[in-house]
Amino acid sequence: MLTKSSLISTQSNRFHSELFSQLDVKDPLIQLANTINWTVFDDAFEQHYSQDNGRPSKPIRLMVGLLLLKQLENLSDERVVLQFKRNPYYQYFCGHSNYIPGMPCNATELVHFRI
């Protein structure tokens, strides 16, 4: 079941500070993330997912973002997932508005997504 990518919220959160407000907006990953039209990927991959049955998918922006970061930084599947956990710039690039301390997915899910 397709999980659409959500837009990064600019609305303030009472309990957590926004990730974007803590990052350098001049960083190349932030600029690239803000330049990419992420809805194109949602539209392109939508045909490969069921709308009403099955386990909900990981957001398309997360999976595409991880694969882009993997290529940009020349990382393995395991390393890009680990770096996502450690790097708030990676998290913003992949569509998260708040810091997530855990792994976004298992590295093997990137293999299945590529197929």
C-alpha cells in the first residue's frame, strides 16, 4: 500500500524544535532537497503500489532520498541507512521535519525498492 511523501512542515511544534531551524540553509544537501520536485517520484512510483491492501510502504521520498544519498556519497546500503540515523542533513533531505533517532528502514528494503 502506497505511503505518499509528506511535505516538510513549517508549522512550529510545541514539544520539538523543527529540524530545518537547526540546520545551515546554505548546505548543499538542504539546497538540493529544496530544489527537487519530490512529487514527481510519488507520481512515477504510484502505479507499482496497491491503494487498498497490503502493508503500508515506506514514504517514496525516504526511499528515493536514501538511494540518491547512497550514490552522491558512494555508500553501501548499510552505510547510508546508518548515516541517516546519525546525520540530520540526511534526515531533512529524505523528508523528515524532526530528528528521528532510529533507523529509517532495514538496508535490505533498499534492495527491494530498487527491483
